[in-house]
Amino acid sequence: MRCDIAHQVHRAITTPKKLPWFQPLKSVRVLLTPTERRRPWILYFTPGLMAAEVAHLAIIVLFLGPIRRLLLPGLSKVIPSDISVVKLVIYIIIFCMSLVVLTPLEVIATRLAIQRNHASPEYDSVSQEAEAEAEAEDEYSNTDEDVIG
């Protein structure tokens, strides 16, 4: 499920179209290719995307979470207490070092999520609809500007 949400979030951020708040089906038509709408499970088979998402979650859940609970157990309370400055500094250093790994994973996941999956040649890769099927969509940018693809 997270992989599917990542696809839609990353594409929503990079689309030139204005997505309607109260018309989710229209937004899905803009964000997903016709092939992805017909077979949504192919989103999970984007090469490398699942691996990047799993690695990202594993680092946070299996590494950073236990380290924080070990070094700073007082932060788990409603009112933090007994926080050692030395342990806090150690945790901040570990957290900053983990960003060296997490940041490229986020970039990889974003680039993989916005790529089109099995788009047919008759579809426009930006609007993701056949030219005859495409509805007039409001755009944020001028048509002269390039869209990140």
C-alpha cells in the first residue's frame, strides 16, 4: 500500500495539472496511466521502487527507532525527562549519518515513482491520456515550460 501511495504522492507533486480536491477519480485519471488504472498491481513491480521503499523503512524502523529508544528512553514519555546531553549528541550524530543513506533512497524512490509504467505509445506521457480522451485540465505552469519527467 505504501508503494502505491508513494506513486500518487510523488506524481501529484510533479504534475503540471491542478488536481481537484473533491473529485478523486479525476485526480487518479491524471496521476496514473491507463495501464496502471487497469492493472494497479504493476505499480508494485516498478523495478527498484519496492527495494528502495523497504530499505528506507527498514533503516527507520529497525535501526533508528531502537537506537533512539536505547539512547533516549525519556523521549517516549509525555513529558520528556532524564535526557543525557551526551546520549542526545550521539543520537543526533547517528541520525545525521543515516541521512547520508536515507536521502539518496528518497531521491531514488521519487524518480522511480514518477516514471510511467508500461505507458502505450498512443498516450501522452505527461497528461497520461490519449489525445482524444484527454479532458481540458487546468495547469499550474505555462505550456512553454518543461515539466519534470
